[in-house]
Amino acid sequence: MGEGPPSAHVSSAIEEAQGFPPKNPALADAGAAFVLESKGTWWHAGFHLTTAIVGPTILTLPYALRGMGWILGLVSLTTAAAVTFYAYLLMSKVLDHCERQGRRHIRFRELASDVLGSGWMFYFVVSVQATINTGVGIGCLLLAGECLKIMYSEVYPDGHLKLYHFIMMVTAVLVLLSQMPSFHSLRYINLASLLLSLGYTLLVVIGCIHAGYSDNAPPKDYSLASSKSERSFNAFTSISILASVLGNGILPEIQATLAPPATGKMVKGLILCYSVISVTFYSAAVSGYWAFGNKVSSNVLKSLMPDTGPSLAPTGLLGLAVIFALLQLLAIGLVYSQVAYEIMEKNSADTNEGKFSKRNLVPRLILRTLYMSFCAFMAAMLPFFGDIVGVIGAIGFIPLDFILPMLLYNVALRPPRHSFIYWFNITIMVVFTGVGIMGAFSSTRKLVLDANQFKLFSNDVVD
């Protein structure tokens, strides 16, 4: 990425963003000064965090339950939610601890490298973050394109436009929105995103209830795969999906948007976010799985609006849900691009010039357009929405959101080795390391199996 492990000192660009004069203008960090500027409040952080977690990927939750059944599915969903809340709380405490010691970290990779004292950890975190951000960007474009295709197919059943055409349309919009220079500048977009998530969840739940009582609904069958090995693989794939849906991998970057001192503010943002999670996740998961059982698609909207036969819920209601989901996907795509944009800005921009100067504006326009174009190409070429979510969860979100926060807490705050919290953290790390390994294997296996069901630039998203 063109950057090495950081020192433990706060960069001059961060200090300048906080109102202090730069100690050495030559060392100014454009990524911090322009993209991760620290001006936000706790509710702004809550908006960012909610957008990073509560997105249309919750429409995959019925599909996750399909792989585990009612009891294991709901227990796993609750466990994953509790563990991620606990992990983010620990991460916030570690960031607050470092800030009190005069080392405010605004990047996950720098925090991990400083606390763990390992150069390779810096590169591990930045590599995993890049995988997550690119994967989520691909998934957002793919799902947004599918939303447009669903609406188009309802209006023009015999239309000639393909999935990749709609992906190109969404990409054009995101390229324009990506020119907003900083994470903080997305705060009102992310407030709208929060409201949209509540809106389409309500509409989908109503649609699923309507479909569940419809005469055209498929028979409700909640049985699992007959093979024990197949049930195991499906369960681990579902757990990977839960990890992906509940993960974000960018909490330090979100906390970086808070105006200093940031101590204690992120906890309020977490509570706001998980209040929305408690409303949306369970209602979407339960209603979708109840209505369609083991026939539910990786996107429950496809089950509500099947390719053959009539819609199983009022078309107007589903159309509005699709529009809400589509609009929120634009916000999610922007949020998960911020780490990539920060790295680009750090290596291409000049803090001696203005944020909107020609010197900084041209590279920003070119680099961000190229990044979104790459994500669009991959989304159009490999339409595996459910499988992409599972793989990202296993290899990305599980290490960053279920393992590293506990390790960082144990190393930075040093709880006594005989204390409950120390061993509780160790237990979570061990359990989710195993889950991550199995999830990566099972998700990759399913991706390979599904490869036989599609062709490049397919017109359908494979379940």
C-alpha cells in the first residue's frame, strides 16, 4: 500500500485537524487530515456504525437460518450479536486507553501494530481490511444492481437489460458520491441510511407475513440437509454469514471521526446502533425464514418476488422496500470505501494544498473512480451474493471483530491473568478462531460448488 508501520506518536496532521499547529508540515498525513477528520459527535458515530452494520445484508438472515434451523439459528444470531457488541466495547476501551496515554489512534492497523508491537500485524490488518472493504463494495454493487433488475423485471418482464447493466448504473452514482472528501461528510447520508434500514425492514416483514399466509407460498419446510456433513458445512457457512452481517472491521476509523476527546463517546454510538439491530435483525430473520423455510433465497426479496409466478406480497410495498434498500446500499458502499480512500489520499494528496485544490481533486477523482470501477467489474463478473457474504465473514470479519479486540484488550489494559475477563476473552478468541477456520473452508467450498451454476457476467445472482 506504500506505507510502513507508524510510530507511537500522534501525527502532525491529526494534531492540526484538532486545532494544534503542525510540528512538521512535511510529515502531514493527508489521509488523516482530509478523510478521517475528527469533527463528529457520538450520534454521528452511531449513524456511521449503524450504516456499517445494519444494511440490506440483513435480507440474508433468513438464508442463514436456513442452514441451521430455528433453535441453533436464533441462538447463533444472539451469540454473534452479543459477542460483537462486547468486542466493539473492548475495542473502544483500548482506543480510549491509548488516547489517555497521548497516543490517539485513528486507524485499525496502527492500533494493532502499536499495542501488539509487531510490524507484521500492521500488514495483516491492512490486508484484511482491504479484503473486507473491497468485498463489501462488490457485494453492495451486486445487490444494488439486483434491486434495480427486480424493479425493471416487474415493469418490463421481457426487457433486454442484463444484471451488469444495472451494476454499471449504480457504479456511476457511487463514483459521483465518492467525491465527498471525508468520512465526517457522510453523517447526514448515514442518518438517512439508518431511517431507510428501519423502513425496508418493516416493509419486508409485512411482505413476509403476507406471503406466509398466501395460497401461492411454497410449503413451509424447515428440515435441514439429510447428510450430516452437509448440515455441518451449511451451519458453518451460516455462522460466517452472521459474522459478516454483524461485523464492520472499521470501528477505529469510525471512532476517529469523533471530535477529541473521544473517550466514552463511542459507547453511546454503540448503544444507538445495537438498538436498531435489535429491531431489524430478529424481525427480518424470523419473518423470512417462517414464510419460506428451507426454500428461502440468499436475498429474501427474491423469494417475495419470484422469477416465475406472481409476487407473494403487494407489488407497491415490495417496490418501495427495494427502493429503500437500493438507496441505503449507496451509503454502505461509501462507508466501506473510506479506508481505501484514506490510504489513497495519504499517498497521493498534499496537505499544503487545499482539500478541493486541483492538485488534490484530480488524483482523488481518478483513484476513486478506478476503485469503484474495479469493484463493479468484479460484481458483474462473479454474481455470488450469498457466497461472497459468507467468505468475507470467515476470512475478514471474524479475525477483526471476534478475535483481535479481545487480544488487544488483554495486551493493552492487562487484566490479571487469574481474572474472569482475561479468560473469557481467551475463550472467545479460541472458539472463534476455530469457527473462522471452518467457516472459511465451508464458505469457500460452497463458492466452488456454485461455480458450476453460473457463467461470467451472468444475469442472475447465484444463491
